[in-house]
Amino acid sequence: MKLSCASWSFPHLTLRESVHLAKTLGVQGLDLGLLYRGGLDREALLTTPEVLAASLAGHSFFFPCYSICLATVFTAKIVRIRARATAI
């Protein structure tokens, strides 16, 4: 059985630090997301996903899952819509 944890399990650590801690704890995988310091860069994910993928490959670690918090996405969209409405 392989163990996995999430990058947001360590909210004060960068992704690199989270990977090192997971390796130290004997965890074989780290789920990725956009939250906290260990989250992926949203702009890089949308604009240059191949560069982001190459940087992840450089960690020599297993990233079994990418998770997205839909509440964060919907909140961001609502804020942009309200900003556009007030600009008109």
C-alpha cells in the first residue's frame, strides 16, 4: 500500500519543503493543489503547464492527484464579476 498526503497538509511549507518532509516521513506521494505555500502557481498552470510539469518532474517524487477547491474558483469568479460590474 502506498501512502499519500496533500501539499496543503503543510500550509506553511513550500512545495519543495513539503516533498522533503513527505520523503522523510516515508510517504510515497503528494497530492497537489492551489492552496497555501505548497500550492501550484495558478498562472503557471494556466499559461505554461509544460514548464510547471518539468519543474515537478525535477522533484523525483510521485504526485498522484491534483485537487482543486471549487469554492475558491467560484469565489474568484464572483469577485471578478463584481469588479467588472462596479467599473461600468
